[in-house]
Amino acid sequence: MEFIKKDSIVELSNPGVVSRQLLNPENSSSIRVTITEVHLDAGASQPRHTHDSSEQIWYAVKGCGKLLLADDEEAQFTEGDVVRFADRDVHGLRNDGDGEFVYISVTAPPINFGYAYKDKK
């Protein structure tokens, strides 16, 4: 068993975005998954990107936003929705709602997302 105490959960941030690394290679010996809780302020976004060798599942916990997909496509993503991105699927998110948008991300195999954020605490 592995117990992750809240004081070992790292917060990575960019302007308007906070990514809480609930379970990742820095606080867990898991070789199968990374779990993050991501908060986006109204108007904030995560740019389109891909992961070469990891799939990702997002579960929208609070709010609504737009998925930013390949070929400049967009899709509504709302509280209660789940989306899965295969390896190399283009994905990103823009919070176009009035309040905070929160989602949980499960990534397998795990990725250390520190490279994608400016600040770490």
C-alpha cells in the first residue's frame, strides 16, 4: 500500500492554471499511472499538445469548457463528461465558462508534467 499525504502533493502552475500532482513519479512508486487535478480560471487555457507514448483520460468535475482538438476542431466539455485521448491525439482545453473549471486527469504510463509548467510549489 502507498499513502500519499497532502503535503507531498506538488502544485504546478501557469497563469490561470494550477495542476495538483496527486500521484506522479515524484511522490509514488507507481509505474502505471499519473493522476492530476487541474484547475483553470475563467478564460484560462492549456494549449494543444500531444503525448507520444501515454494515453490520457479526463473527467470534468466542475464547470464547462472547450476541448481544443486537431485541425482547429473544438468540442464542448462539461461537468460529468469523460474524454479519452490515445497516444499522439491532439488535445488542449480552454475555460470559456464564467467560473473555475476543474478536471481530473489519469495518464498511463505516467508522465512527470513539471516540464509544462513555469512554477512549482
